[in-house]
Amino acid sequence: MNRTPEQISLHEWDRLHDDLVAAGLPQPSYGGPLSRHVPDGDLRLPRLRYDNSPAALRLWNFLLTEEDRLAAARTEGKQLVGTMKDLGTVPVMAYSSPSLVAFYPDGAWWIPCVMELSAGLLEVADSLGIDESFCPVRAMLGAFLTEAHFPIPDLLTCNVGATCDDFSAIAQRLNGLGYPILWWESPHRRAPDPGEASVELPGGFVAPEAQVAFVHDELERVRRALAHIAGRTITDAMLAEGITTANKVRSTLDELRRLAYAAEPCPMPALEMLIAEMLAIHFCSDRDECLAVLDELLAEVRSRVDAGLGALAGGAVRVFWVNPVADLRVMNMLEQAGGRICGTEYLFCHALDPIPEDLPPMEALARMALADPMTGPTADRADRICRDIGLFGSEAVVVSQIPGASHCATEGAVIRDTVGARLGIPVTEIEVPPVADAMAPTIRNRLDALLETARARRETLSATHEPVRTTT
Amino acid sequence: MIGAGIDAGSRAIKVALYDDERDTVVATDVLDQGVEQVALAKGLFEKLLEDNGLDRGNVSRVVGTGYGRSILDFVDSTITEITCHARGVRRVSPGARTIIEIGGQDSKLIRLNPEGAVRDFAMNDRCAAGTGRFLEMVAARLDVPLEKLGELARGSHSPAPISSMCVVFAETEIIGLLASGSAPEDIVAGVQTAIVKRVAAMAGRTMDEPVSFTGGVAMVPGMVEALQDALGRPVSVATDPQMTGAVGASLLAANR
């Protein structure tokens, strides 16, 4: 069945699903029409626009059935690890043991959006004194107390120290409610002093050897805790295998990003790419299936690029996006305004870099953990953003603020100033709450203004025969 | 032919007609915004045409701008107020490198390149503390006409500190200040300072000159002086500052 790539509504997906199934589309166990998730409470789905490929359908169904997988894992006697705030390190370790399933309770931050606040999770957080002055990840507290979204994990870990302050406060509140947490600490990454022994981290930053050794020791505590609930040692060989598999996910995503963000016209919309990128850190609770889902998505993108087909019209303004949005609809909005994503930094760019396989595995994981953009200076993050803008030829930058997130209070100005000074491309900041409907006109206005500015710059550069694409 | 610009703002609708052949803005007009936004804008547009002996056949293109632009179903295209203000300022204040626009419900800082095109911008559309709404609130609370606020503030010797970042809470502060005997002129001066400080914060640490001040708030006496004090540099009020966006839209409508 030949289909022209395009974005379609949930209703249109249902019709297409029926056609595809009638034509013999093989479906995974979690397959089915997307609209079946709406009666479960996923009220936001009818308001989104979706890519019309079977690969995208599989991606969405994979995402929206994670709760079922976690419940099934518990029934099968697997041990559940709730890993918080490390963004891509502990799951690699946990999935190295066949009896462990890791997931991010932090992921509950999207429930208020997907369920359009109907689950009442934020109200539970409010009642615990964690109000809207905190990041929407506070929804996690409601998910723990209601037990309606994931089983209570057998082990909870949380990365603290140089990571997000408000997340740490939320996790401490959770701990105080009787959910014991294994805390492990990341120091604030700094440049080595003159003459100090140093190591290079994935992503290109350099850190003192002593900091890596500290994180290594912290992760050894995590390894012992994982082994304890798994009932068996997690050997270096098992970790090495886990790293290799994680790197397959990362390399697939790397190719997907390079293709999707560089090709003209845009072969895969922003929303599907956002969800795909997120798989790098959490595997959606099934590492092997995650790889299969990404392989199919990559194949779809590759075929579209080869055929010169796009899911969006050509000529869209190439936008680099910083931070994930609390309301998924905003990614659609960018495209409706005439933009497209060409490069992202969703807070976990380190989880898209390959984990070194030529090092002892714990050393490699420690280096990767310390490369987390949240643990270093915002200037480092801005450096990396500038570098990636050069890679993808972005023409404008959106810094999407997460309401209440402590890092967002300061990073926007640093990123804006750095990008403006080095690359001269326009930057705008928006703030996106979990349900942004009331703010949609102001968000759209900023996006419109940004895209207009970028288009005018493109025309000027074109008239002066300067390259439109930006390089560092 | 005539290029028409319609700025559907939060507090007022502004219309400008630009004659491409004579390179002249032939007419402008303004009307308070209301519930029937489309009808009000269309009515003002048609009245302005009629008053100037024109009809729709004389108009080559109509560009809508402002927050209400997307619902103006009779315009040919829409452009954001960022671009329109930049274009308007380029006409009335060529050479300006920074625009500060304070309207009824938002404020903007627009950086221009030497050719007058938008280089970058920052907006405050989340907090009324940097907008005209703040002034309206204090005018109503003090029972002083908006146009008299500047005159009143000039009598202040000690502007009252307004610490709240939110207009709702600031109003509570003002009630407290009044109850404690603060002079109305000190309260008004304090509010003006609070507004311009919010706007100055958007500028960051660098700002190219000359700086042009646009938007309805630029017409309120005393605001430009307060802005100059906050920024520590000269600021000039654009010609007919409330109309800058509509004029820019009319120029863009005429492909100017």
C-alpha cells in the first residue's frame, strides 16, 4: 500500500489502521488502533497530529503500552527498578541483568499532558506541598500514591548532586513518604585544574579523573543494589553486553537523527522524533523491542529520504529545539507555523553518544554519567548546542522552558547569548505547561515571530550568496 | 495602490493606509478593542477608507498583525507584530537598532541589524507587570486618568517600592501603600519604575543604540523618562508610537 507521508488525525489513523490490517500489516502484541488508548484516559491524543507510517503507529503503541509491560513484568516475577534523574545510565546497568526491568518514574511528568490533567496527579503533589513552583515531574508523586500508572518498584535509585535541584526536592519528598531511595551523587562537572589528571568524556568534554572515580564508586553502589534485588552478581561481562546493546539503540538513533534532521523535505515529524529520542534513555521498558521499533522507524525514514518524500512541506524553517515540552501538542504547533526540527537537546544529549566499549564497563558508564548536560555548567551545554546547530544547519533556536524546573530559570539567557554571539541566529524562549491550550496563542506568536525572523535572514543570506546553513 | 495594515491589539485596534505611489501614510485611526473584534476591525478599516475617499478596490493588500490577527478573516495575510514594528520603526526612525514596544498586554524588545531587519527579539507576554495593563490598574485604583499619570508621577520625591512581580499582588501592595499614607505620586512613580525595570531586564546586558520606544504605553507621559533612567541611555519615542505596528503592516502590505 503506497502512502504519501503526511500528518493525520487520530480519527484518520483509525481508518488507516483498519486498511493496513486488512492489507495484512503484521502487528506486534501491543498493536492496534491508537484511539483505543483514549478510553483509558489519554484524552490528549485526539488533539495531536501523527505521522501516517506503520512505523510511527508502532512507536506510539509501544509508548502508550508501557504501563501494561511493567505490570506484566511484575506478574512474571521480574524485579522492577525505578531509576530517577540519571537520564540514561542506570537502565543500561539494570538491563544487563535478565531478571531486571528498569523504568523512569520521572516519565510520569507527561501523564498530566496525555491525560489532560484528568488523573489528578498534580493535585496529589499539591496536597503534599509540592506545588506548581516545582517542575511538572512532581506528577510522579501522584503516580506513586495512586499506584494507577506503574507498579511500585522493587528498587528506587535517584541521581542527585549536580542534577536538577527541584527534582531532588521532589524525590526527597517521595523518600519521606516511605519509598526508600538509593541516592547516588554526581559532582558538578568542572574543567580540570592545570596539571590535574583528566579524562575525555563522551561528547567531547574533559573532566578531572578524580570526578570520574567518584562517580565510578557511586555507580558501584548502584551495581551492588541491582545485584541484590536480581539475586545474582552483575559482572563486567554482563555490563559490557548491556553497553553494546545500548549502543545499538544509540547508533540507530544517531542515524535516525542525522537523516531526519538533515534531509529536505523533512521526512519525519517532530513529535515522533521526540518520542524516538526519548527511547535512548528508558527503552520503554523493553530494550529488545525498543531496538526493533527504532529499526522500523529508521527504515521508514531512510526510504522516504531515498524517495525524496517528506512528511512536511519543503522549505520549512530549520529549528533547533532545547528541552522537551511538557505539552506534546506544541511540537505539532511548530510545524503548523512553518517550522521543522533540525537538531535537539532534550536534556540528555549524552545518552545519544556511544558509551565507550574500549574501557572497563563501570569506567565507561561513569564517564557517560558525568557527561550529562545537567551536571556541568550551562556554558558547556550551550557549547554543545552550538556544535550541533552546525551539524544540522539549524536556522533558529527554541529554548522551551519547563515551568518550575530550576535549571530553566537560568539556562535560557546563557544559551540565547551564546548562540546569538557565535552564530547570529535568532533564539526565542517559550514556557510550556503540561496543558498549554490557554497559552497556545502566545506560544504560537513567539514561534511565528521566530520563524519570520529566520526566513528574513535566510532571504538576506540568499541574496548575498552566503550559505544559509550555520556552521560553528 | 494602497497597502493597508491592521493591528488588532489587546487594548486597541489600529489601522494604517499607505499609498505606495506617493510613498505616504495617508491615514491612520484607532479604536478601543471590544468583544466583536473582527467586526470592529473591519468597521474601522472601511470607515478609514471611506473617510479618505477610497474603497477596497484601491487596496492592493491588507496585512493583519497583533494578537488578534489570526481571527481577522478579511485580511490577505498576517505578520507578527515583531516584524511589523521593525518595519514601522525603519520608516519613522531609520537607524534605530533597538525597539522597545510596550503594549496593553505584553512588552517586547526587538534587536535590529544595521539594515533595520529583525536580528533577535525577547517578549514578555506572561506577566502584566511589564505592560500597559499595570498602568491601567494603578490609574483605576487611584482614580486618575491614564494621561495624567505622568504629570502626577513628576511630583514624586520618593517612588514607592513595588516588590511584587505580579500585577494582582502588586495591586494588593498598592492598597497597602495607600492605607499606610503613601502619596499617590510616589505610588505612580513606583509603578512606572517597576514596569521599565521589567522591560530593561529583557534587554540583558547589551543594547545597541539608538533605542526607539513604540506601543501605546510610549504615549503615557513620564514613561520614556522612566525607561531612560532604567536603561541608562537615551530613548526616543517613535512618531505616533501606538500606530507603529499598523504602519509597518501597511508598508509590508505594499511590499515596502
